[in-house]
Amino acid sequence: MARSHATFAAVTIRQEDPARPDVAELLRQGQANSEKLYPAESNHHLPLDALRKPEVRFFVARDSEGEALATGALVLQQGWAEIKCMWVAESARRRGIARHMLDGLMTEARGAGIEVLRLETGFASHAALALYDNAGFTRRGPFAGYRRDTMSVFMERRL
């Protein structure tokens, strides 16, 4: 996906600026969903300025009309990357878009020489957990700056 695009059932995924108004709105929706499910100390969303840093590759899935349907990001580290901002608009769910985004992020990570993908998600995010389980991610302990949290599930997958 590196700055090019992939098409899936009339959905195109491209690297974009997360500050675009429609994309920022999708990010707000994801944060609002997390705030309903988890206390503030268990939410680990990145602020907009962090998503614009050079080590972050931020992607948006859009339909044929150009509507932003989903987001996903890779935060590149030394030999590994973290998946962040995986969110699909409620109106676009159950169409395989999240899996398509995840597959694209894994392809992008491989192309960047990444060997391991890691992520944190919430224990009540059942659809996300099923997605990551089905994609071969396994449970692990906290990584990087995360702390142990009964609300969090930490996962990783070797590429």
C-alpha cells in the first residue's frame, strides 16, 4: 500500500493525512466508542499530531464515492510496528473492510522490513479481537510504554 492504493469491492485504501476533516471525524467516532467502553486510563488513542509524524503510516479506506469508511495506521519502530487507529464506520461494517485494511497494513509492514506487528485493544472489543485472532495474532504481555491493564488485550504477530 506504500503511497499507492489497493481496491477491494469498490473500496480503495490509500495513505492519507489524518487531519482531513472527514478522516478526523472518523477518528473522533472511534475515540467516542472507546470512551463508552473503557475508562480514560485504558484508552490509548494517539493525538492527531502524533499520527502525522514521519514514523507513522496512516491509511484511509474510501468507497467509490470518496466517503471515508475506515482508518488504520502503522507506527514503525526498530524491527517491529504497532497497529493503531483501526476503526470502521458503523455504516460500513460487516463488509470485510477491517480485514482488508489489516491485510494492507501487514503488507505495508513487510515492505518496510518489519518482522513483528503488535497492538493493544480492549477486552470488550469483540469484533476487533475476532479479527486479530483470525489473522493469526496471539496474546502477549504489555509492550513499549503500556502497563498491565485488565481492560487491555495485547497481541502480536510475526510476519
